[in-house]
Amino acid sequence: MITYHWKNVHIEITETRVLQRHEDRYGTGRDISVRNVEVGIWFWKYYVNGLTRLAFIKSVLQAFLHNRMGDIPAEDFVIEFLRLKRTQKNGKQFVKFELCGIDGSVDKEEYFNYQEVVMLDIALGKAVNFLSP
């Protein structure tokens, strides 16, 4: 099991392997290893799963990183109740994660600096890699 926890972001990757015995019609047996991977990511209490959502969040973080977080437009990237945006605070660039309510109001927010975005990007990369067969 791999876990990552930083500033209200929690990633948990669990992999289990089970040996299954298969026999052909002649009684010749073969053991096959079946791999089961579960990846879960929580932003506060909002649960994100699935390769599409994880890849979307990772691609947004990559856009922030490749543009040094200051050269991209300040548009919001939204995935359901989670909003990511570039913002400036005290003269420094941050990625702001916002958890929004049903009406669009901000319930919770967290600021990630460049180093923290790199850390989160690495952890999300691990999670996406574990989902591949």
C-alpha cells in the first residue's frame, strides 16, 4: 500500500495479487496471478477515482508546472466540485484548490506552492501508473 497525505489531499494506492488455479480439460494446471489495484484520492472529503479524472487533474498540474505557474491564463479548471486556479498571494504564485458546494460557493480552499505542486504531480503520476495493466 502506498499513501500520500499533504494539506487535505490524501492518495491511497492498494494492490493485491491473488493466485488462481486453472486447469485445462486434460487436468494440466496453471497458476495465474490476478492483479487488483484500487486508487483513491480525496480532496477534503471529495473522492476522485477513475483514470479520466486523475489524468485531468494531473494534466492541469502539468500545465501549471510547464508554464512556471505565472504565464498561463488565470482561468479556472473545474472537475465536478473541485476547482483549480492559478492565483497570486503575497507576490508568489500558487495553485489554489477549491472545494465548491452545489450552488458554486467555495466551501474549502487550499494553496499549493511550486514545490508542493511538484510533489502532488509525482504522487498523481504514481497513481495513474498503478492503474495501467
